[in-house]
Amino acid sequence: MPPSNSRTSTPAPAAPVAESYEAALQELEQLVGQLDAGQLPLDQLLARYQRGAELLAFCRERLQAVEQQIQVFEAGQTRPWEAP
């Protein structure tokens, strides 16, 4: 029987999907171009589609955070903005 580990393992924080909104958008545009070309093998097609879905969700979250901050500014309530 393997020795039991008395420490509880905590998962490492997940790496961000992309460095920034702009980087995610650029990569997403490249992926769309690759998918539109129709020259990818099926397994690569699926992997790129999944990556595109991750990037799209990342971009939507960033846009939503900025929209919320704009609403705060428009309401006259300034507060520090925290990126998600």
C-alpha cells in the first residue's frame, strides 16, 4: 500500500486562457481562418474548435467586465476596476 500523504493538495491556479483581450481576439481570428480553410484533419479541427470556444468565452467575460465598469462610471460611482 502506498504511503498516505498527510498534506492536502491544492490545485494550482489555472493559467489564463490568453494574455489579454487583444491577444485572444487575434488568436481567435487565426483559428477561424484555419477552420474556414477546411484543410485540417478531423482531430485538429476539433481541438481548434475547442480552443476557439475557450477564447470566445474569455473575450465575452472581458467585454462584460468592461461594460459593467462603464455602467459604474456612468452612474457617477468610481471605484477601482479589477480584471476578472
